Amino acid sequence: MEVPDAEWKKGSAELLVLSLLEDQPRHGYDISKAIEMRSGGALKFHVTSLYPLLHRLEEQQWIEGRWVEKAGQRRRRYYRLTAQGRKVLRSQQRSWLNFVAAIGRVTGLENA
């Protein structure tokens, strides 16, 4: 599979993270691995780019994080979607679908 352009990945990073947090709280490493696994290895986010994004989303109050300590494990920050984040996710999903449909119409790939 061809790896998407870095700019595409950058532009879709918020959508990917918010989507993964819709169903359950996750920590950063889990988010990174889920993106890689679900994309079949085509998308990879290093912690050096993922954690600043998580911090920004938290500042925007789209997600909230809390520290969790489990016996025998190091403490991890788990993030979950807020009500505002859920609204943003819905909006970004609609925008993404409209964008993909428009690209498909222009390139003739809508039925490919």
C-alpha cells in the first residue's frame, strides 16, 4: 500500500485521534498503535508528534486527560472525548466525507 503524503496525515490527525477516542478512553501509545493497526501500517504517529497534538486538543477542551496508575505499570494519561469534542468530531467527519466526495468527482475516482 502506498503511504499517504505527510500533509494529508497532518491535516487528518485531529480527525483520527478524536475518532479513536469516541468509543473508549485511550493513552497516547494505545492511540498510536491503533492508528497504525487500523490503517494496515500506512499511517504511523510517533509520540513526538502525537503528544503535542493531544496537549493541543486538551487545551481546546475537545478531550480531557487523567492520570491512571495500575499496580506493576507506570502511570499513564488516558484521554477521553468531551461533549464539545464529540461535536467537533461530527463536524470533521462531515467535512471529510464532503472533501473525499469532491475529490472523487474531480478525479473521476468516485466509483473506483
